[in-house]
Amino acid sequence: MIFNEIEEKLKKSKIHMTLIDPASQSPAKTAEIALAADQSGTDFLMVGGSTDIDKKILDESIESIRKVTDRKIIIFPGSASMVSEKADALYFMSLLNSGSLEFVVGHQFKAAPYIKSIGLETISMGYVIVEPGMTAGRAGRADLVRRNDLKSAASYAMMAELFGMKLVYLEAGSGAPEHVPSDMITFVKRKIGIPLIVGGGIRSVESAREVAQAGADIVVTGTVAEKSERVREVLEPIIAAVRQAK
Ligand code: 1GP
């Protein structure tokens, strides 16, 4: 099971995950990025994002990744249609600070029967979007957590844990000019007993290190690999910084 693998890895070091959005490029280019991320030593591949894509493109993207790497693939869905039996697992996530029930429980309601029918592993996750939130914040109609509102961020995270969710994800939004503030990461991490994922706006070794040292157990980067010509050169030191962080 993927969640057990995550737990086992976390006993040894912090984890890096690479997010690839199949809406941003062709399945062939998606596979190219996945291969470079694999060679850079990323721990898991996350496929998805807030742009809704149909199952066919998702299936094709996962299939093309499978041809080039054995790295485990977790779907990061933006809608109920982003479910594929070809993945290894799926984040069964709720956007806890959405103003629309659709993103809290609506897509989940629609997708649950199909997910159960294909027997795909699900990893329950509380998803919380912090300013600036970017496309994820707008698409998910998030009531964004203010960057100085540490208590609300922690309250959402504690709520996720109390609901029995396995992970909490603090998201600044893909391509955000700044990542989730370090003091918020540290504050939230101290309040929960489940792993904390942080992503959005992490593009440099320094920011990856800062986020991991602040308390993120899992650091996600996406744009930095999608936008780079030399993915390995950029990703390898970022991944090393995450692994070395205490
Ligand atoms: C978005 O947190 C992820 O969901 C990744 O963000 O693209 O800014 O790395 P970036």
C-alpha cells in the first residue's frame, strides 16, 4: 500500500513529491518530466491539479509515465472525473476551506462509487489553501487562509486529523510567488500528529530547505520541473535539501 510506503519512508527522512499536471502538456511531455523527476530521486509522482481533465487524458498520461518509470503514481484530483484505475493510489481529498460544498464533499460524493468499484487505494487528505492560492484557490472557491492567520491554518489541520484524515496539505497554489509562511508550517506541525504536506511556490533549494526545516514532512514541487529545460539539474539539489532537513 502506498500510504504504508509513505509512512516507512518518513521514518528515515522527509519526502519529496513531484506534481505533474497533465493539463499543462501532452502525455509524452508528461512522461519526459516524470522520467527526469525519477532520475532526480523524487519519492513519488503526483498526477493532477486544479484544471479539470477528462479520464482519457489522465489514463493516457499515467500510461505514458508507466512506460518510462516504476515510480509510484498518486492522483491529485481536481474533480470527480479524475479517477483512474491505472494509478497506484488517489488522494481522497476535501478542500476544507472552500466556500462551496462541491469541493468539500460534492466531487467526493460523485466519485466514491466508482473508486470503490475499481478498488483503488485512497489516502484521505485535508486540503487547505493559503494566500495567494492561485488557480487552486479560485477554482476551488477557497476562503483563503490569510498568511498571518496561523490559528485558522492549525484549526483546519486539527479538524482534518480529528476527522481521521491521514494527511494535511497546506497549499499556497501552483506558481505562487511565495510558499506557505514558515511560521505557519511550524505552528501547524506542532498541533497535529499526522504528516504535513506543503506545496506551492517552492522553486529554489533555499525555499525547499526552509519549508522542510519548518516542519513539512512532505514537500511538493511542480512548476519548477515543468518549466525547466534541465529538470535534473534543478530538482536534484531541491530533493537533497528536503532529505537532509531535520
Ligand atoms: C500545487 O503545490 C503544488 O498544487 C505545486 O506547486 O507548481 O508552485 O511547485 P508549484
